[in-house]
Amino acid sequence: LFAAGVLSHAPVRAWDVRRYAEAFRFLREGRNTGKVVFTVPGPLDADGAVLVTGGTGGLGALVARHLIMSGGARHLVLASRRGLEAPGAGELVAELEAAGGRVRVVACDVADRAQLTELLGSLDVPLSGVVHAAGVLDDGVVTSLTSDQLDRVMRPKVDAALLLDELTAGMELRSFVLFSSVAALIGNPGQGNYAAANAVLDALAARRRAQGRAAVSLAWGLWAVETGMTGELGSTDLTRLNRLGLQPLATELGLELLDAAQRVDAALVAPVQLDLASIRAQAREGMAPPLLAGLVRVQARQTRAASAGGSLAARLAQVGPEDWEQVTLDLVTAQVAAVLGHASASSLDPGRAFKELGFDSLSAVELRNRLSQATGLKLPTTLVFDHPTAIAVTRYMIPVAMPGAAPSSSSRSSEENEIREVLTSIPIGRLRATGLLDALLELVNNASENGSPTEDSAASIDDMDAAALIRLTEETAV
């Protein structure tokens, strides 16, 4: 009847033996259904094999060295998609074997059921532990993510972890270590797919422990070593993470935390090196993630500057209309400098395109969030894309902040200047490649032949959004 699925075994809930008081309290209160069991932690079985996914490069290779050098394991199986063809794989094997380890490198896609089943079936010693360190990055803001980007990140993280959990269910594993990321706990702009994938790993570890099986998910912060996924981060990404309060982990410290995390009685551990001063500064601006903001103390009034008289509307109300643009521009360039990591905005050219200043999609999101916080305005997510210079953003925000005020006499020229700045910020090669250059030149020629445009035609063009202007040029080209 059990085999046929007619009957099922009573559910099992497990506690680490070090949490015996909590387990007995659970029983006393009558909250349990089924069996309550204790698990006893222990070291890796040195005679068993440890499978390390992503083991030929990046953090996987560091972990492999650490397991052998520390004496935690003697038999390693390093799985990666390229196997021995991966750069440095041969040298890594020679190094580990010289240190007394027995190492086997296998070309295996651990997200492929058939390949992983074949690998586990080919082991000549029992499997004692798993370290799932495989993973890739394919960043982008949520609205721009494609199904390919989701699959590229989810497959090596989630699909592989679930298969490892399923196919090792009947084995007595001493450890099951999942390499997660702090991005799943605090979020990170542009890493929605990566954060989601790692959140699944955190949940998997919790489920395994509730079932009495070994598991810990390590929500790593940034590593200092430039290998693997860390090596894919540019200077802008690193600056953003440092500003958030995440400091790089030195290799030696990271490996010490790896050992310490496995001794902690928890399904989820976050080995992260925090810079509390940076977190405090972010909290004052209202930009710190809630989980990190709870670690520092800041005065509430400092985090609500925009709603307590520091909004753009309040600032502009204190000066004449002739000074609105300069006041707003100073605010915008200060936030641009903060996003870029500059000490001041004095060296920034407000007419230069954000892309030329080094902005990417994540920087654009951060600037929009900072400006929303600093001005008290509800700004569109496409702010930086629709208004690609500091001047353009400034001229957009003034009427939003002061909707009832009369426009200045220079509003027409300002709008014309904004359009000119937008056009000049686009590389000529890009205009030519998209076929817009010829259309724009034809418009110029037609204007010179037919005289200046009428006020009505100019007004109608001013009322168009970016998409309508592009359609107009395309129709003119046709």
C-alpha cells in the first residue's frame, strides 16, 4: 500500500540536536504532526567523495583547494561544462594531487538529468558531500529581461540544485552546501533573475533541513578575487556595491567563513563583509535596503528630507523663476556625481550624455531612485532614457515640481535646446545604422527649401513624445 501510494508515511520534522529545547517545546505545545527527530552534525567523511559543481574555476576552484589543503576531503569530483578543457583545469588537478588529494574532473552539465545521473552512478567511493558553486550572471533591469536571460541564470543555479537534491536523496550526505547570494536577501538593481535563482537555493536548504537532511545555503557577499562571476563585474558595478555597504571578502576570510557557516545551526547564513559607515550614509538618504538599514541607527527626520521641506518644490518656492533651472541643475548633478562615485559635481558637464559619462541601465535606475528621494517627485522609470543629459532631466523636472507656475519666457528656446542636445548626444554612426540620419537630413533640407516652420507645426512637434518623433522621421524617410 505504501508502494502504491495508497498510504504515506507520517511526516518527519527534524531539529539539530543543539536545538533540543526548541524541539521539546514544540512537542509540549502539541504543534507536531508525525515524527520529530534529532540530527547530529559531523565532519565530512574523509573516505567519501565531495562533488563540487563549477569546480574548475572561480570560487569552485578555491573551495577545491581549501578542502584538500585543510584535510576536509581526500576525494574530489570537480564538475563543469568543459571539464579538463576549462582554462587552468590541468594545473589545478596537478596542484591538488601534489597535496595528497585524489581528484577527478568531469565534463558534466549538472542541470541535465541524464548527465548528472551518469556522473553519480560512476563514483567509485560513496558520496559524502556536495558543494554547488556553479552559476552565471546575465544582468538587466526587470523590464528588459528576456526568457533567454532568465534561463541562462536559472538553469545552472536552480535546475542543477533541484536535481542534486533529488538524485542524492537516498545517500547519507554529511554536507550539502549551496552557494547563494546576498542579492536574494537585500535585492540588487539589475539582478532580478539572479536574486530569484538564489532565493530558490535558500528555500531548498530550509526544506532539506526540515526533512532531517544536511543543507546550508551561503548568501555570499562580494569576493575580492577577480574570478568567475566577480571577474565579470566592471568598475561601475563594484563602485555601486561598495556604496551600498558591501565590502569585498579577502580569499582567506571567505574560506574561514565557509568553514564557520557549516558549523552554524542554520539553513541560511550570510557571509558578508559590511561597511556600516556606507550603510549609515545610504540610510540617511533613504536608499539603504530595509534589511541593512535595520543594522544602523539614523534619525528619522534625516531619512524623510524630501517630505519635510527638502522637496524640489519647496526649494524652488524659495527663489525666483529665473533661478529655478540652476537650483534644479545643482541638485541633479549632485546626484549624478553620487551615482558615478565622484567627490563633487564640479567636473561634470551637464550637457554631456549620461551614456558618455559611464552610465549603464543600472546606473540609470539608481539615478532615478535618488532623484525621486531627493525631490519628492514621482519620476518615471524611463527618466534617464527619455532625458539623456542632466540639463534635459532638469528641464523635465521643473514643470513637474511647479505645475501651477507660469512658464518662463525662455521655455520655448529651452525645449528647442533640449531637442538639439538629445540629437547631438546620439552618435552619428548610430543614426546612420538605423537609417535615421538620411531622414533627419531630408527634414533639414525641406525646412530650408520651404522656409521656417509655422508656429502651429512647431507646437505639434513639441507635443510629440519620443516614439512619435521616431515614427515621423521613419515616415518622412519612406
